[in-house]
Amino acid sequence: MAGIYLHIPFCKSKCAYCDFFSVASTEKREQFVEALCREMQIQKNYLQHEKVQTIYFGGGTPSMLNENQLEKILNNIHQHFNIAEHHEITLEANPDDLSGAYLKGLINAGVNRLSIGIQSFYDDDLLLMRRKHSAKQAVKAVEKAQEAGFRNISIDLIYGLPDLTLERWEQNIKNAMELKIQHISAYHLTIEPKTLFYKYYQNNKIKLPKENESLEQFKRLRDITAKNGFLHYEISNFAKDGFISLHNTNYWMDIKYLGLGPSAHSYNLTARQWNISNLRAYLDGIFQGKMAIEIEKLTTNEKYNEFVITSLRTMWGLKIEMLKNKFEEKYVNEFLKTSKKYLEKNLMQQQMGNFSLTEEGIFISDYIIQDFLIT
């Protein structure tokens, strides 16, 4: 099984925390859709006719495309790729884009999973983040999606925000629980260069929570979601039984995927490739028949690093037998040597040859995982 990711680069405006490639414009959407369909023709053999189980519209803001444009894209995917009978098609959307008619159009086009970027149920947080929707619109968007027939809905939330109190964060989670959704992606705010938040931070215009405050927010997230029947299956992801994101799980399980659109990444188990992060150059390249792609063939060290990173991010952890099957003994020994100190500090746990992070380890996962990497 394989996956297809489509990067839709359009946004109404740039959010204060976002460093993904996007353009704050509504122009060139028709040209873009045509280019995306042409790219499928060019890349149709990349997955070597393997069955495609998941299709994911990310961005940017995919819900800035209309129903007809999305339907055209999906029809072309079905034309050029071998789509599995039982497949997952996810569309990321902003609450202010989700009218009842649009939601029905999404279902008719074939979208069966919705990921709604709510981020917070407080209007002052949304204003600070430069989000275009209100808290009321966020709630209404989920309710309208359910009324339209969506039965697999995920929402995004952000914690570690400037001046976010534990009480407000707890209320955010409880608001999410009341909506009876199936999945939550909750991310700790990261201050990325070239973002508005980075400028604010550099000029002391925002105050971030202390590490112990962020840890308490994370623990409260785990506690409340667990009490409501959510499985914490990956560092930032929580799902009801049967609603784990198949597309993201494939990334972590070392499955092939094809990325389409500007800045999109692809992986065929031996090399990575990515498209240029420039809409004009992407369009020109496609229409001239010469795509701007960079390719990186992975070394054994890089493959090992990828395996460690993706394995330790999940509840399934890293299976030592799988590590032995994939890599030489020196890599296994290096992993066991590094893991020893984290096992002793109760930041990792090991059960029947399966190594995973503890709750305390998950919170500092970036630091721990970095220590395992071989340069």
C-alpha cells in the first residue's frame, strides 16, 4: 500500500506560527489544478503501480479549492493510479470555509475524512495567531460537517501558546470532547524562523510558557483524551478506536508515498525527492514539461535515522527484531547503547524487545531521538 500527498499552497493570509510553503492569494487556482493533473501524468509510475490506500490534501489551505476543482483532481488520481477499494481521503480545511453546501460537495467528490484547523476555542488566541475564523465558527464547522455526513473528523489544537493558562488549555480539550470528534492532532507551539511569532519573540512581544507549564499542559491533554476513550498513538495524535490516521501512520511505518504540488516531498524507500517551493516556478516547470525536482539518495546512516525517528514517535515504538532485519549489527549495538541511559532514567521503556518512550520521554522526544541519530 502507498499514499499520495497533495500540497495546496493557497491561503487567505499567513498564520503567525506557520512556516509551511503557502501564498496569501486566491489567484492561479485553475492553473494550479491543471498543473497538478499534469504532474500526475508525469509521476504516474513513481509508486510502481502499487495500490494507493491514502490520499491527503494538505497545505496551505486545501478548502480554498472548490468542489469541482477537488473532484477533477480526484478523478485524475483515479485515472493515473491504482486506488485500493477501501481508501482514506483526507482534506485539511479552515472552519470559515465549511458551508453546508461545500461539505456536501466534498462528500460527493469522494472526501471521507476531514481535518479542521481549529487551533483554539478562544477568540483572543485566534486573533493572536492571525486565524481568520472565530471560536463560534469552529464549533459550527464541526457540527455542520457531522450534519453533512462526515463520520471521521479530526481537529487541530495548539498548546504552549503565549500566556496560555492550564485552565484555558483544559477547557480547549473539553470543548473538543463535547464535539464528539474521532481524532485530535495537538501540537506544541514551535517558534520557527521567518514567522510572525518569531519576530514577536525576538522583540519580547510574546511570553511563552515555561517548560514545566508546557509539560503540565501535555499531561492534561493525555489525561483528558484517555478518559474520553482516545488512544495516544503518536506524539501529537490521539484517536478513537478505528480512527487512527492511515495516511500519517504510513509515513511512520516506512511506506512509499508520492507528493504532488509545490514543496511536496516523495519517498520510494531508497530516495527522497521534493518539488520546488515556489508556485510560479512550479507552474512554469509543469507547463514546459521540465519539473523542478531535487533528489536525495539515502545512505544507510540516513535510513537508520529515519527508522529510529519514525518508530520512536509512535506508541508501537521500535521493534528490535525489525532493526536487526533491516540493518547491520553495528546499528543494533549503537541503538542498544544509547537506549540504556534513557531506560535507566525512565524516559524509555522496553517490553519483549519493543522500545518506546514513556510519558516523560514523549514530552522531550525531540531531544531523545536526536541523541540516537548517526551522522
